[in-house]
Amino acid sequence: MRSTEVAGLAGFGGSVPGGARLHLVDGVSLLRPEEQVFEAMLAGFANQQLARNLARTTVEGRENTVRAFTAYVNTFPWQWAPAMIDEWLGDLRSLRDLKRSTIRSYSEAIRSFCHFITDPLYEWPATCETRFGTHPIQIVHEWNTAVHAQDTESDPKKRAFTKAELHAFFEHADSQVARIHAFGRKGWLPAFRDATLFKTAYAFGLRRNEIRMLDAADFGANPHAREFGQFGRCQVRYGKAKKGSPPKRRGVLTVWDWTPEVLEEWFTEIRPLFGVDGNPAAWPSERGLRIGCQRLNSRFAAYRDALGLDTGLDLHSLRRSYVTHLIEDGWDPRFVQEQVGHEHASTTSIYTCVSSDFRTRTLRRQLDATIAAALDSRKGMNA
């Protein structure tokens, strides 16, 4: 926070939001000083992050991380040392086998908290010195935390579907609807919903939360492709957000002719059977407004495992497949980038898992062109 901002805040009571004075009453003895000061620190930390427009889920996640670390070392922040974070993160990797990205997010949460409580503008160093005879320090440094050195650190097993695998997956999802319905069970409606949702996620290259948060009104006509009717465009309102920003919006155009037929059947014949009066969600839940992420994951995994497919295929693989198959079919990379909402082309390239068949065809085409050019040149010389 800049000095001018601090001066401006002083006019509203002389305290910095998140600072010690807002959470502790001067001159009042605390019954449990260590615990109360720690809780006041966390409350101030939350206020600071909310002021930065960070999502509440992010704020809560960081608070939970700080609490977990505090419980592990069994000391309060003004007693922390760098060796403690080393030991904690080391145990998380060796005992719980957490992913690199998770370890980094934990260390970032502790780093941010330490940065907050060591900033003199928030008065926590002076408060701790007065009450406990010591003060907090920054314990997370570049030499004891992992560096984000690569564009992507996803599990190497994660990949796109081949077209044959994707066809088998969708066929299996449809067969489950027919099987459940044939036995007269009620579960055929949710099975139909999930099968349609998976196809739609692939048809528009959507992330899990993007597809889950769609409303029926988010589908509309594309005036430049009227052959798709009322399903020529999908408006994504809950795209992946940048830090401190609201969800990113984008419009995704329909590219495959089978998409409108799938959506037409769902919205006109099947979705009304859920009793959706007043529910705007495209994919209503049997018990609530819309389907949950855990339900989607479990259904997807059940279908994948039933077919004996690679465990590297997950729900996000439908998005990877969308990018890969469009590139393989010769669509312009810039168009694909805009469709999936990537700011940089390099991000789209990470998603592209071009198959060996495509690479073989590309190589063969280039070799044939080279040979043809050489033969034409030789004919010209002989003439």
C-alpha cells in the first residue's frame, strides 16, 4: 500500500484496513493473547485479500492453509522459522505425494500471509514485539520454494481422446441411458443429462465449471451460420478468471453439424421432464439448481473405467480433444485459440495433443510435395 493511500485512510479513523488497531483494542488485556492475536491476524489477512478482489474461495483456501501449517508446527506466526516450512512441505510431498502445483499453492499462501504480517503498515510486527517480545518474519524465500519454470505442469498422463476413443465413450454413455430406461429405472434422466453434457463440453471445448454453469438462455443463433438454428452459439459466462477479476466471458461458435440435433432433443424433449419451472440451469440437478462437479467427475470416471480407457483421460480431456481435433482437421489455430478463450497461442499449443496419424499425414504430404517439385525440376532440365 502506498503512503498516499495510508494517509487517505487515516482520515477515516487513522487505521489501515487489516491492521492491528482494527482488530485489537489498545490497553485491553487479552484472556488468550496468543490465540486472539492469531485470529485477528487471519481476519486482517482476509480483509486485505478481499480488498484485492480475490475470490472468497481463494481467501478461504489460504486461511485454511495457514491454519494447517500452524497446527503442524504447533507455534504461532511470530515464532515461525524457514526450517519449519521446509519440513512441512517436505512431509506433504513424501507422505501425501501432493502435486507440484499444490505444493506451490501452499507455499504461496504462507508467503502471502507472512508478507502481510511483516508489513509495518499493518502494525503486526510492533504489536507482537510489545505483547510477546518478538516479531514475525518472512519464512518463504526463493531458495526454499519451487519455481514455476514451465508453461504447464499437468500430469504427463493427461491427454486428449483419440477420435475412436471419443466415439466409444459417447456411444457407451448413450447405451447406459437405453439400458437404465429399459429396466424402468428412474436414473435414465440423469444419465441422459450427463451424456448430453459430455457431448456439449466437447462440442464447444468447455472447462468443467464453464459447462456446469451454463443456463438454457446461454445458447443462441449465429446470424452468420443460420444452418445451426437456435444453437449456433454458446455464451460462456463463467470462464476462467484472472486473479482479482470476475469470471471471463466469451462466445463460442458451433462448428459441428451434429451439435444442434443433440441440444434440440435435450432442451425440447428431455430437460422439461426434470420439472425445471423457474430453474434457468441448462443441466438441472435432481435435488438442486444445477449438477455438481463431483457428480460429473464420478460419472465420467465410471464410463471411462467401464471401457478400460486410459486413466489419463479426465473430464478436461474433452476440452483437449476439441482443440486437438480442430487442429487436426485443418482449422485455423487463431480461430481455435479464440474459441477456447486462450489469451496466448502458446497456451493453446499446450492443449494440442496432435495424433501420430495426423503427423504422419502431414509428413507424407510435405515429402510428396518435395518429390513432385524435384521431378518437375528434372523434367525442366531435360527439356
